[in-house]
Amino acid sequence: MWHGRFTQDPSARLRAYGESVSFDRRLALHDVAGSKAHAAALRKAGLLTARELAAIKRGLDAVAREVRAGKFNWREELEDVHMNIEAALTKKIGAAGAKLHTARSRNDQVATDLRLWMRDETALLLAAVRSLQKSLVGLAARAGEAIMPGYTHLQRAQPVLAAHHLLAYVEMLERDAGRLADAAQRANVLPLGSGALAGSTIALDRAFMARQLGFDGVSQNSMDAVSDRDFACEFLSACAIAGMHLSRLCEDTVLWASSEFGFLCLSDAHTTGSSLMPQKKNPDIAELARGKTGRLYGNLVSLLTTLKGLPLSYNRDLQEDKEPVFDSADTLGASLEILAEMFGAAQWDKKRMAAAADDALLVATDWADYLVRRGLPFREAHKVVGRLVGLSVKRGVTLRELTPGDLHSASKLFRADALRVLEARRSLQSRTAEGAPSPRRVASRLAWWRKHLSRRAS
């Protein structure tokens, strides 16, 4: 493609080192779509005849069919997806194919292809996020009003409904969906027509091309358009944050599925055994998804590092943008899909949860609130209850086993009804503020999520 300037062919090592077709072939169908829009704009500018345009479209359709069927002959010596498709097109239709690159550079071409790809890939990821949300909502519904300990510092803290705990992750995933959608929206600007960096003396109707490709508008600075990859960084950031949320969910799952907790039972179809220990049932899916989050982080840092020292405008370093983007989309998508399947088949062990939640220490704070409602400042109430906890530990009894005399000695504000405060279900029923885990609030939020996710699917 540049032999007019050069007198030697590229060395075999240069060709192998510089090729990108081994991975950017994933952009093939988007490259075809962009090429059709560009050809139509060339026709509109009077640079192609109607017959040439028809031949180009027909040839590009044939290329697309070969790509979909896995029959396209990819050639490493042609470097990338763009030159492979152009060469195949020209071979099929002749001279008209050689006109297609008029007023276009691979710089604005690849920027367009990647934006088109990311837009489509985001739609798939959003569907996968919704699928996992539905699976978690279903598992939350199967929990009913089952109570489990809520934790801080991985120490039992206060009672919550298991459904409330799971819905926390549904909320996180909703924000992940919003970040992915925002990234796709900002990427939905057409760079095509920017040329290598300074446009072209042949002015094409860029708004016309944008409409054909479904872009919201056109880029306003040609140098920015060909060198911008912050849309890809934003996509990778959204993937990394989503991966972080999945990793936290998986950490909870690993704990819940352990013998020590025993709250959640994963199906045999979604666990593995040990080659040595016949009794083992390992939560490998959760562990793998937790581990793959490191790849999502690494891909973001990789692209940020590639971009940080680049002068305007295009530099070949930008070829390194695609592999991390592709890998993050694949990794996040696979994790979302398998986790949705795993949680869809999981079951709660409500007896184990109830036994763990039957710990009066979980509602010790309710005693402090009890004293506050009777006029004691919270810091004083906290100290009183802390002393009672220390007394129970010293005697080796539960808070419920302390005597009325013990309570009265600690504070004369305690009444005969004080021990009833230490009932976990009663405690939860009293937590009625918006966003709190009372059964009524949780049931209402579950119903909201079902309706919301149903609308999203329609």
C-alpha cells in the first residue's frame, strides 16, 4: 500500500511484529458497515458512479458473508482488517474497489470501527448485566424473610434479611449498567472524515455518514478524532468497576458456601471437586470470577499507560488499544453469564442462617436505641450496653440470660420489656426507613426490581 515510497518489502520480522489482523479481524463487520457509509458519501460527492457504488456494496456484502461463515482468507502481509477487506473487495469487483479509500485513512477508519464495535458490545454486556440482576432477584425472592447476620470487618454486626444483602449487589450492577451505557453514548460520535489527522481536500458529508451508521453526531476536531481513545478507557473503567462488584459478590459467595458459614448451597453443576480429596465441593466459578477481576484492572491500566505519553495525533502505539478492550468485554461478559446461571440454581440453607442470626449480640445496638428513646444520650447508652456485653462475656452467658437485676443495675431506664428488644425479627421490623432491611421494605424493593427488569427486557 506504500510501495510508491519504498524500494524494499518489509522484513518478515517487521511484518509479524506489526500485524494486527490476528486480533483486529473482530472489527470486520463494522469495517464493512463503515465502508458502505463512506462509499455512499463518495457517491453523494460525485466521486463514484451509481454502478460503482452498487458494485462496492455488493462486494462488501460478499466479504461479510465470507467473514460470518469463517471462510474469509486473512492475509498477515496485509497487516490489518482494513487492508484485508479492501484487497478482497478490489479482487472481487476490480477498479471500483480501489476508489473506496478516497478521502479516508486507516486512522479515522479504525477509530470508527472500534466505536461501532463498542456500541454493539455494550448492548450485549447490558443484557448480561440484566440477566445477572434477574438471577439475583430470583435468589433473593427464594430467601423470603430468612434472616442472616450482616457483617462489618467480617464480624457479625446486625441482623439483615438475606434478600436485602443480595439486593445490595443488584443496586451495584444497576450503576455498572449506567456506566457502560454512558461510555457507549460518549463513544457514539463519528470520526470518519477526519482522514489521517487533517481531514481531506475532498469534503464529504459527514453528517450523512453519521446518520447512516447511527451516530449521534460527528467529531469536531480531526486531530482529536483519530487519536482519541478515552472512550475506550471509559469502557475499560466501567468493566473494571463492574468486575470489582462481581469480585465482592463472589467473595461473599465463597464464604457463604463454606462449611463454616453454610448459608448457600451451590449446585453440583456449578461446583468442582478435588483430584485428591473426595469430599470437596469447590466454588470455582466464584473464585475464577474473583480472579479475573485482576485482568479487567490490568487492561485499564495497560491502555492508560499506552496513552499517557503520546503526542498528537495518531501514533502506532494506538494499535495496542484493541486487545485490552476485546479481552475486557470477553472476560466481563463470560463472568456475568456464568454467575447468572450459577445463582439461578443456588439454594439457601435457612436453618444455618437462622442459627447464625440467633445471636443476641447482633441486636445489642437496639438496647442502646431503647435507652435513647427513654432520654439517655447515645454515648451514655452505648457505654451502658457495652458494660452489659462485657458482663455476659465474663459470665459465659448470652445477653438474653442476664437478669432483670443486671439490667436495672446498669441503668434504671431498663423496663420489663427490655429483653423483647433482643429479638432479631422484631429488630428488623422496626427498621422502616427508606432503604432499610425491614421485611416490608425489602418486599417492596423486590417488587420494584421485578417490574424494572421486566421493563428493561421488553
